[in-house]
Amino acid sequence: MTDIFVYTTPLDEQARPLVEALTFEYESRYGNYWGEPASREMSRYPAELFAPPHGAFVLLLRDGVAIAGGAFKRYDERTAELKRVWTHVDLRRQGLARKVLVELEAQALRQGYSRIYLTTGFRQPEAAGLYLSTGYTALFDVDKDPEIYGALPFEKELVAGDGLIALGDIRAARLAEAAAAEQSRAERRAG
């Protein structure tokens, strides 16, 4: 079992499982919530936006088969916008999305970005949890019902150091606050 990252394009045949699975995911979670088929999100951006020098599209392949992936495109001069982070439905809860996230952050740094911005949908709590647990700052009130926002925005400052991506002191403090808030919400729901 060999896992490797491959930079490609959303039009690559190897990317088809990602595109199809994300389309199904959006349809099953959101349907026509925003007044159009949720699958429309998958065709909203042309493939060239996810190509160098301003973007990237990566697949995590296991024995030649896409098991996870993601992309980013230019948001502004210093900011990459993450899109299409995905893990095969049968392989979730194994840290694959986190690996993709780390790879995309490193690639964004290599391409000259110092900040990541992203949005995820309010019906994707596992995605919101991933971003909060990996140092992203929620740009919304995490104590309110996420449906009032629709799209949930996050940001993260990227810092190169010792070949690793690290949080600055301010980001670490925000992460701790967000994690404590999430833990508190989980306890209220359970209790």
C-alpha cells in the first residue's frame, strides 16, 4: 500500500472519483438549498484556476487510485483559497484530509502565499471540525447555529519555519479558544 501526492488538474481521469463523489456529497447534503442544484458548485470554477502559478490541484493516490485530494486558487495576492478537500467515503476518519490539508498549505507557501482562506457548508460539521483542529480561525460565531451563515468562512496565516508549517502565537491562542468552545458545545449536546 503506497500513498503518493500527485499534482494534476480536475480534468484528469484520476480526479474523476473526487469530482463525482463531491458532486454526490453536495447534492445529498444541500440539494437545492441555495436555489440551484448543489452540484453546480463543481462547475463554478474553470480548471485553470487550480493550476500554477496561482493555484494547485492535488490527489492523494493509493496504489494508483485517488483516495483523497484538494485544491486551491488565488483569492488575493497573499491568500490562497482552499476548495475541493475530499476523502473517499470508505476511508474517512483516518487522517487523510489532514494530510491533504498539510500538503496544500505547504504548496501554497511554495507558491508564495502567506494566508489560506476557505469556506465550508453549514451541513459539513466534520469539515469545520477539521479546520478548527488544524489551526484555522473561524470567521463566524461558532456558538451560533451554523445554518444562519450558510457558508462558514475560515482563515489561517501560514508561517514557514524549519521546513514545517507552524502557527504564530496569536493563531495558537485562537486555536485553543476555538477548541475550548467546540468542546463546550459538544458537552452541552451530550449532556
